Amino acid sequence: MSLSKPASLRAAILVVSTTAAQDPSTDAAEAALREVFDQDGGGRWTVSEAKIVSDVVTHIQQQIMLWADDADPVNLIVTSGGTGFAVEDHTPEAVIPLLHKQAPGLVYGMLAASLAVTPFAVMSRPVAGVRNKTVIITLPGSPKAAKENLQAVIKTLPHACLQAAGASSRALHSGGVKKLEQEAGMASPQAKTHSSHSRPHHHHHHCPHGHQAPIRHTPTPAASSTSTSTEPKSNDPSLGPTRRHRSSPYPMLSVSDALSLIAQHVPKPTPILHKVDPSLVGYVAAEDVHAAEDVPAFRASIVDGYAVVVPDAASGEEQSEAGAGVDLKGVWPVVGVSHASPTEEFELKEGQVVRITTGAALPRGANAVVMVEDTVLAAQTEDGTEEKEVGILAEGVKAGDNVREVGSDVRKGEIVLRKGERVSSGGGEIGLLASVGIKELMVYAKPVVGVLSTGDEIVEHDKEGDLRLGEVRDINRPSLMAAVRQCGYDVIDLGIVKDKARTLEEKLRVALREVDVVITTGGVSMGELDLLKPTIERSLGGTIHFGRVNMKPGKPTTFATVPVKNNAGERVSKVIFALPGNPASALVTFYLFVLPALHHMSGVSPPGLPKVPVTLAHDFVLDKARPEYHRAVVSIGSDGRLTASSTGSQRSSRVGSMKQANALLCMPSGSEPLQKGTRVEALLMGNIQSNAQ
């Protein structure tokens, strides 16, 4: 093999994922690994093949042998997925029996790189070695972790593949290790004078709980509205303040752009089967629901009175259109009673009547009901307990009068609940479903929410005694949990976690196994103990879709998704909202961003709070730089007009600004106040009050 120029090497990528095998669009690992070969491979690599197989030992082995046992085998096979401790993780068990030689050095290199990112790397079970002339290495299923592992060894792999393919070791090693390192574009460990981490390093401060708004004394750097970088933007917590960003690296997005990213990246709603009972309230139908039977199922009386037989001559279509009817005046024998209860059917003949109650079934042969108000008692039985004869005073009686026909309310097969309709708390939908014999239906699952407070200064809100200097009662957790429940979602109390990276990471990992959406507060600003963003990006392998929003309050609001495996071993996406630490900011951003996300995930449309136009009841001062979501009370007057009044000081730390607030006013930025009488839009958080006199 000529060494005069770098040899072109062929690589194959095998994604091991039952989920991706069923839906290839869910796989992101292949693209991440191709990027490493293209950007970090020194122009040496061609990815000649890529396949997806289920997490089944035989499937994995068959594909590897096809590539490695071929007459012209690929130089390198990298697998992604199935290297953890989950029940369905089988990749190491599939690969080890195929290896003719093992390569523990490559395994060590990958583990060392991962351990520099997270201590949970010890939970990975990588394997590396050679089969025939092909080098095989197994990588984690997380695209971020797989990428980091391959980057850790990519520069050494050409040398390993050339040796495995049969190149002369003497020729390869001529010139010594220094020459090999130089050709591979590597520096020896002794040449490094500082940590080998090359990613940008950023830290964040907690939002102050004081009363004064932060004052910046230099112009704010301009930030683009979009970012295409897949690398972490957050700080590396292991580095000191000299490597910390002085300004946030996250683009400043508009509220509408942030909401668009939420709609794009939250998991799609999942259909489940649910019983028809009171717990169905708040769920959204995942399919059209058809009536299983007619309502009513029998001809029923709509009044208390007497069932009669209108002669055929009076029941035709022509006389009905003309408004004519039959004169039934006279004395009629009462031959029975029909109550609103199951009863034996009998036949009523012309000239007879049956006393009937509202909702009761008409006897066979009866086709109309005369109201009790149109009758008089003519005779009673000898014991005086029952009617024997009644006098009917009615004229113009037609067939069908006072009768509720079969299926007149709902016909069997008729759609009673359409896909996308929500079951309200008023009871109407549940009553309708019950009336037509629907016992269960497909609805969209409602996400379970967990609420976590962060910060060394945070203590339980009900702590006994005086607070120590620097302690702050936990306002956010109980407030947000109440808001989540009010919006109709189950919530789990995740407690308080201190400002320690490893503790925070472990807490979030546990939370992501229990809930679908994690809400945190605090730790998202610019301080060295603001660890949420670094933990999400660097430790959990998550993606931060936005980290700043152009609004007041709530600028550092953060939205992220994290890939995790569910109990079935399937890779799914979980959501994290890292909200500001100031209480008013946390509640405002919950309603503005978290609630629409919950609606998207549970099929509610349109998502978010309802929006109505209102008139300002007084002048409102505007923020000069940012649009503001002003806490207000919206009321309706006797003229039907909606007016809005401020709840007072809008300081983001003042949770009292949310007391009695039923709306967020969408206020523009500006240097001049908005005058009384100006029309603005309001997002309604609660019931509109009445100020009518």
C-alpha cells in the first residue's frame, strides 16, 4: 500500500434503534456522525453506507458481517445505540462475539472523553476491535454523545484501519510517534498547557431578588435572531470566570419566534384510550366519535298527559302541512299507566288512552300525547286510587304531538365529538357521550409536569422561624404547581436543588424519567452558579432552542428538549422550560410559553391563552426597550365594554402583581405612556370580572 499520500478510507454507519427502524425520520445520529467524518476526519473518510436496524442481536450481527466479511470490506464500522443498561440495549452482546481482536485502548479513549463531560459516562458499555480487516467501534445512541466519542478517536482511526487492512507496521511507524501525531493533526498530551476542552465557556448570574431593575452602563451587543450552530453555547462549569461570556451567547428572539420554536420542537400528542367518566375533563378527542345508538332509543313523551292513537287519516303528510288535526274531545277510558321506567310493552287501540309521565315510552300503537292540562277527570275506580275515565278537551291533535321520536336527539352513527374537540368541565360532552352508549374513546394524553426550584438561597416556603441572611422562601414552586393544576394538568413536586452541577444533573435525570415536562426556576442568567443551560447542553445532551426572549419580564426564559429512553427502550424527547427566578417573571412566562407547549402536546387548539381587545382604564407607562406583559384586571361594564386596570408595580420580583390579575396586557415598548382609552390586546388568565352597577 502506497504511503505517498493519505489513503481514502471507507466507513459504514449502523444505527441501532427499534424506533428509528420503524420511523427513520426520528434518527439524528447518522447526520451527527457524518458531520464528524466530514469536519474532523482530515479528508480521509468516505461514508459509503449507512443502515438502521432494530435493537436485536441477530439483526446487528447480520449487518456487521455483511460489511466486514465482504470481499471488499469497509475499513471502519461505527454503531450508534444500544450500549447502555436498558433492557433492550444489546449492541455489546452482539458485537463482542464477532471480534477477532479487541481494542481496549479505543474504548479507554472514548470513555475518557465522555467522563470529561459527565460522570454518567461510566454507565456506557462501549466495545471496540477488529473483525477480519475491519475496525468496529460502538458509540452511544445520543447524537451528542456519539459525536463526542467519535471525535475522541477519529484522528487515530486511519492508522488503526490501515494496520487492520494489512499495511506494513514498519512503514507506518517510520519516523516515530511524533511523525504519526503530526500526520494525524494531533498534539501529544505533554504539549498541552491547559484543559483539552475546546468548546466555548459561559456562566450566568442569578436574577437578583432586589427591587431595582438591572442597569447596564454600556450598549447591549447586537445578537442575530437565528443560530445554526449545533455546539453548546453555554459555559463550561469546570472553567473559571476568566473564560466566561460577558454577554449571553443566545440570540434574542421575539415572543412570536419563540412560540414558533415551541410548536416545532415539542413532542406531538400521543393517542390513548380513556374511559368516559369525570376524569375525562380537559382531554382532547384524537378521532371522530360516532354515536353507538339512537337517542332516544324509543318513542317518548315530552310531557305529563295521556298517550292516544290519532287515526291514520289525521297523520298523513298533507294534513300535517296544512296544520289540521283531529278533534279528540270526549270521554276516554284509561287502560293503563306508563311511567319513565322499564316496562312491559302493550298495544294501545283507538278509543283508549294511557296515562303517561314525561320521558316514559309510548305504548305500541300510540302516536301522540295530550297534555294533562288539556284534560279533566271524568270517573275514578271504585277504590278511588286510579283514574277510570278522562275527558279530553283538545282539538287539532296530530300524530307526533308531544312525542320525542327515536333518534330525534342523536342518530346512531352521527358524530357526537369531533377530532380536536376538548371535553369541557361543564359536563355537556361527557353527558352526550354517555347518552349514546360510548364507554371509552381515543384522546390525546396529557403531559405530566414536574416543577423544580434551584438555588442555594432557596428554602421551603413554610420554614419555621426567621430566615437567615441570604435565604429566600420558595415562592415559585407552589405558585407554578397551582397554575399547572388550574390549567388541568397533573403536576409532580420535584423539590429544591442546590447550585451544584452534578446534583442538578442527577435531579434532572430522575425528573425526566418521571415527567414529560420539567419546569425549573432560577439559574438561567449570567452568573457562575447559573447551571441550567450548561447542564442541559453539556451533561444531558439536550438542545436549547432559545435562551433569551425580547420581553419584560422574563428575558432569560429558556426552552430545551432532551433525548431520553422510555421504559420500552424507545428514544423519546422530553421538554425543559428553565424560567427566571423572579416570581412574577416565572408566572408570566409559564402562561406565555409553558401553557402553549402543554396545549400542543395534548392536542389543544388554538394553543395558549385566549386573546381579547380591551380598553385601558388609565394611563400606562411603557418600558423603553422591550415589549411588556403587564399584569392587569380586566372587567366588563354595563355597556359590555372590557376595560383593563393595572395591578400596580410590575417589578419582576413582586409576585403581588399577579394577585387578582386575570390578564396579561400586550404592551409595546415606547418612551411615552399609553393614554387612557387606548385599545390593546389582553391574554386572559381567568374569568372576567363585572363592574356593572
